Amino acid sequence: MAKGLDKEWCKNPDKGLPAPDVVFYLKLSVDNAMKRGNFGDERYEKKGFQEKVAQVFDTIDGDIWHTIDADKDIGALQAELRQLAVQIIKDSKGEPIGRLGID
């Protein structure tokens, strides 16, 4: 993890907060991100750093975590996200709100 801090240490500040119904991780290759306008203008928009960040995000998983291929056509990406979101809204209706890090 960043600066040698383990994953549990990084998650501690969020313990007890309302848990999301879903997390969409839009996985975009660094090469495709670099093709987008203004890539590199921001402090952390450096190829090596973005590759390291992607490696860490690739280790995260869980029932609510959905990795989506963001390299695809924007229309196909939008349709996939909409379909997933609508289904998750239906499935979570009436469910209690969970809490992060509370078992």
C-alpha cells in the first residue's frame, strides 16, 4: 500500500460509516488514460504512479466491488453501468444500511 501502510490501517478511518450498496471500479489501462486530453497536467498523472495505483486497486475485492472494463466504447460502458445500477437498486430496496468495518 501507499507509503508502506497496510490495507487495514488505510481502512480504519472509515469504520462505522454507512457502507455503499456498490462500488464500481472503472478499470482503464494507463495507456488509454494517457490518450485522454490533459493527461499529465495533474500531479499524480504520471505513468509509473498510475501503474502502481492500478496494482493496488486490483487487489481490492468484495461482494459490493464490481470491476468494470473502462477501455470499451463509452456507449457500451454507460449501458453496462446503467444495467448494473438498476439491478442493484432493485436488489437493495428495503435492505438495512450496513456499516463499514463492522462485522
